[in-house]
Amino acid sequence: MTISRKILYLLLAMAALLFLPWLGGYFFYNGEFPADFYAYPPLKPINKPGFNLPIFVFVAIVCLGITAIYIMPKWFGFKKTIVENTRNIPRVKLPVWFWFGLICWAISLTFLALHLKQPAWFIHWSDVPLFWGAVLVLDGIVYKRTGGKSLVAIIPQELIGIGIASMTGWMIFEFMNFFVDDNWYYPWGNILDREEFLLYAFIISSGLLPLAFEWYLLFLTFPKLANRFRNGIKIVLSNGLKNGILVISLVSMFAAGLFPNYLFFVLWVSPPVVLGIILNKIGIWTPFDPIAKGNWAPVLLSALTYLVAGFTLEGQNFLSAIHDGQTALFTNDPAYWQYSIPFVNVAHVFEMPLLGYFGYLPFGVYCWVWWIACATLLNIPAKFLKENPLDI
């Protein structure tokens, strides 16, 4: 396959993530979107169907099944893998960027948690050092646990590239959010002008995808976790089956815009599947590929990254506001978010409904395949085109 054709397929796949939900929404609104449909940031929730017990129970059962894979992998055909650790890891001190990141993260979180009003310029933009501070802290821990190997230490240029790709990678979800009637919104987003908030959203989102890669590398430093899912069921998909899954994923993204209250979750599940299949078809490695050999670790661990990262982000988000029970009364953080999700918007942990956390699992995989797609388009020799990029 020629390089130009590979690029074309990737660009079409990325365009589909934007176009198909829009097309579904276009039909949903009979060709005329409401006047304020694209108002960004969304400041208020849109009315959604209330709690539905049968749907909640069904989704909860699915989520329990996913949880069981991580807790009891042997139930799902995974065999125990014993790997002898014969390598002596050199003792190294925590690097200087760990302490710099810790200071940035701690100061930002303190200002937000204490709900300080001054200096306003710092508080309004505090998510930038908050997110990137966490990235540097995690990288420093990886550096120490590996004896001197981490993204900052070995391939800082790739970390920067991931950060740049993260801005478009996340803003796609902000765009898709319009077509599911704003599953999340920013009630204090008007602290900033809309133009400034848009710039703010781009900049702070640069720290979102790097968190997934840092957590993945940290997981690899724990041998029992790193090897927990390496010996599972081998699944090799035929080209016909891959094409079928691709078509279903693309159609479901269109349907999500047409039935936003029932298929909103598709916009988290389908993007990594679409990109993963397209990358596979043009001969580029993805974390899905090792499944053919029974190695599910790249997929399951990358999914787990954002379950952990998302939980910490939700906690930081909750601390940034003054609450009366579950009601947020005040915050100085313009990026503070809340959720408006149909049928299962109960049992909140921080602002997120409990079952909503499982949406972070496909997003963790998406982070990896999005970076692979961007690196492929730009011909970047990325280290994350393999399971263990730093050979931990």
C-alpha cells in the first residue's frame, strides 16, 4: 500500500469521527440545528430522561463483567505467566522534574481546593500546571522505578508530540459532545470569554493524553500487573469480520447523533475501534494486535490507565468547587465540569455517576491509537509503536 493511500485512509477515519455524529444530529434536528447548539462552552444541562432502573441494572451487570476481567482473569481464560526478573535495576534518585512537577501540581491544587480568588490570572489557568505537574510527577516515579528510564529522560520529544496531539485528540470529544446533548458541561465557563475559554481548553487538554502514557509505563514497572494478561485467549479476526466491525462502529457513530439519549456511550467506544481497525489495515501496529497471540496486556492496561487517571481528575475537579451535598455552589475554575447523563445519572463519586467511570476504559485505548495515528500521519518514529516502548 502506498504512503499516500495510508494517509488518505487515516484522514478519512479521523474525519468520520467528526462528520458522522454531525450527520446524525443533522437528521435529528431536520436540517436546522438550534441557534445556540454550538455554543462553547456549554454552561447548562439539557433536559435528559431520568433514572431508569432496568437500564441501570443492565449497564451495571456489563460493568461488573468488565471489572471481573481485571480481578479474576482466570475466569476468562487467562493463564498465569511467570517471568523471572534477572535484571538488576540501578538505584537512582527522583529526578529534578519530579520535584518541579510536584510543586506545580501541589500549588495549583491548593489554590483550587481553597477556592482562592487571587491572583485570578493564575487560578483561571491553574489546570495547566495541575495537569502537566501530574505528568511530570508520574514520569519521575517511572524514572526511579526503572533505574533511569522514562519519557522525559529518554524521549522527551515524544512526550511533547503526545501533548500536541492531545489537543486535537480531546477537542474532538468536545465537538462530539454537542451531538449527545452535552453529556458534560461547564457551569462556570463564563468566567472567561468564549474565545479565551476555547484557547484555554486547547492548552489544558495538552496534558490529558500524556497522563495515559505515564500511567501505562508505571503499570509496566509492576511485574505481576504487567504480566497478568499476557497469556489469554487468542483471537484472530478475518478481514470480513474486521470490515463488519468497522461498518458497525461507523454506523453507530451516525446513530449516536440520531438517538443521543440511547447511544451517547458509542462516542467513547467506537473511535478507538475505528482507528484501530484502519491502522491495522494499513499495516501499523496497535495495542489490539497482540490479542492475536493471546497477549491482552496492551489493551487492558491502556484501558486501565484512564480509569485511574480519570478518577484522580474527577477528584481534583470536585475539590475545586464549594458543595452543598451534591450541588456545586461556587468555583473559580472555569474548566470545572458536571454531568448530564440519561438513565444512570445516580450514585455519584465526585461529579461522575458511578457507572460513568467505565467510559474512561475505551478512552484510555483511544489515547494510544490516536497518538499512533498522528505519529503515522506526520512520519514520526514514535516509540509507542510497540507494547513496551522503553523496554521496561
